[in-house]
Amino acid sequence: MPAYDYQGYIREPASVDSTYSTGSGSFIQYPNENINNQNFQYSPEAAPIIQRPTMVMNQYSLQLDKLIGSGAFGRVHSWTNPRNGHRLAIKMISNIFTTIPSSRRVYRELMIMRSVHHDNVLGMLDVAKPVRTEYHNIFVFTELMETDLHKVIVSPQRLIPIHITLFMYQLLRGLKYLHSANIIHRDLKPSNLLINSNCHLKICDFGLSRLWDEKVREPMSIEVITMYYRPPEILMGNCHYTKAVDMWSAGCIWAELLLRRPLFQGATEEEQIERMFQFLGPPLLQEMPGISQHYQHHIVNSQTQRRQDDRKWLQFQLDPQDLALLRAMLSYDERKRPSCEEVLRHRYLVEPRIIFHQELCTCCVNGQINCGNLEPTHPHPLSVQMEHQIRQKTIYQLKVEVASKLNEWSQMHITDDAEFLQKIAQNMGNRNGYL
């Protein structure tokens, strides 16, 4: 077993003794409650295999099943290929090239999805080629997951400690991979964490993601991250933030898994900050460099009293060392938040690491932990120079470049039929169709 220091961190980089065995999945017993008509049970045989299949389809083989998600920038449908029964998700990104911000957003999202290959990150399996230069929608094919973490949290599904630790291990494992690729996610929340009934988790939705290099500190948008998971430095106007913003969001998700509701629930930004002050106490000014003058006065004059109800519940759920880790992830000072790699060395994640690598990962085989690098980094980090190139392009230039990338990446033959894609787009709720 690994040795720990007084704070619960492993002194050496994480490694797992391959003699540990879960006995073909008997290590965890999952309850039988039903989530979205799916039994939330563990099955080693159900562990997904990441691959990039070549999909040869025609107008008779692509049948939409049902709408599984929608947002400001598109819709996601499940799809079953009747030739082989394989199920995938089709994401239609619509009305893309109307503004510079939306054009840059979709370019980043596509480049990131194409570059990721990881068990805990949702990548791109295929794309549809645009049939004309004047296209307005993009079809992206991804692995189909059964539900998301938000739906699990708000459901009657009982979450035992090993559920929570297994979810947190996979979230941090995937986040370490993204950060090593110079990617800040900037919208981590339970609904962007997709899961299967075997507890496999994948990070998704890179629409707000951004490439970042600690050597090049440039101002970035503060209109990012859903408010319940938005860190204090962004709420208070600091545009020179770092990848530590994702660590705050991860800490909020951990607390939400324990509380079964968001830790900080404010209706406005001011109220959100007040909720933080109630739980953590007001920060010191030196912990919040770069914030606006308004919030500097707000901190100095704050009379907020701490509330103890959530704190006591978390103390009941976690031992002191694990609670100290959560508190570190929720540090006001982003410089004091631990990195993914540091959190992954904590003893809290030793047991889920064993389970994941014996039953769910694709890097170990035959139930034996035989992978030398259990939490891999990205082999070819994306260059922050891509951000500079994006900002120098017009909407038309971005549109042409995206079309070129889609033609290069696509393995599909269905896109030769423009009329059929038009019908598919209309079936997915886009009145303007594909073109």
C-alpha cells in the first residue's frame, strides 16, 4: 500500500499493486434503483471500448431514435444503425457562423473533440462533410452515453461512498488529461459529465473551452462557467484566471454529490458570492488578486456570518483529511488550489483507482492492472498559438477552414446525399435544414 503524509497525500506518484482483484466485478455492489429506465448496476462486460470506426451509411440506415439534449447551439439525438445495432449520439451544431464569438467557439470545440483520445473524455467518432460552401449546421457523431450526473444527483438513486469516489476519480483523471493538453474546460458541471450504468464517466461539451498557457497570461472572458460552479475570481471580475477555475468547479461537484444539491445556489452573482462567504467566510484581499475595486470594497465591508449546516453535513460525510482536500479545492486563492495530479495522489482516490483500472479502463486488460501510466497526459498538447490564429480570422475564413477540416476528418458516405441531410436536419428541429 502507498505511504501517506499527515494530510493524506501519497508521498510518491500513484501506483497500484496488480495483485488487487475485484473478483469479476464483485468488489462493489450497486443498488437496484432505476434511473431513466436504466438499472444503475455494475457490469464489467459493459465497459465501453473507445475506437474510431469507419461508418459506411446510406439513406436507409440512419434513423433517429429520440432527442436526448438541446441547448442554445444545437440538439443531440440518439441513433441506431439497423445494419449492426450500434447506437451513437448525433450532435447537430446549428446557426454557427452568425457572429465572431460563435464561429470561434465551434472551431475550438471541433479541434478539441478531434484531438482527445481518453477513457474519461468524450471525443469525436465522426463528422458529416458539408455539401456546399454556404452551410449552417454541423453534424458530429460521438459515443452514446446513458445519462448524466445531474440526472443521477436529483433522482432517488442511492449513492454510496464508492459511487462518489469512482465518479470523482474519473472526473479528475479526465481533467488532468485536458489540462495537460493546455485546455481549460470552463464549464464543468454535473450535466456535462456523462455516465453509463456501469459508472463509467466522460467529460463532455467543450463549447466554452479555451486553450491556455501559463507562460502567456492573456485576459479571457468572464462570461463562462455556469454560476453555481463559477469560482470567486471570475465572479469578482478577474479576467487573468488559470486552469484552477476547473478545480473549483470539481470541488463544487464533489460537494454536490455528497449533499445531493449544489453547494452554492445564488440567484444572482452577488447572491452567489454571499453564499460562498456564508460557507467559507469572507476572503482576505491578498487571496483575491485582480478582482474589481467594487468587490474589494465588498470584501472589506462584509459582515457575513458563517452558516454551519452544510459544513456539519460534509464533516459527517468525510473524514478530516478528505474534508481538508475538499476545502483546498475550494480555496479563494487559486494559487493554493491543488492540481489534478496532486488530488489524484490523495488517499481518497486509491480505492476507485483500483476499481477503474481493473474493470472499466481500456489501458489494462484481463482484470489486471498492468498499465505503467494510470493517469496519462496528452501526448501532443495543443498550441496556444491556435488562439491567436482564431482571433485573426474573419467569419468567412473560419467557415472555410472548418469546412476543410470536416472534409478531411469525415469517414462517412452519407454526406453525398444533400437532400437526405436536409431532411435529417429538419427532423432534428432546424427549420432551415442542413444547407
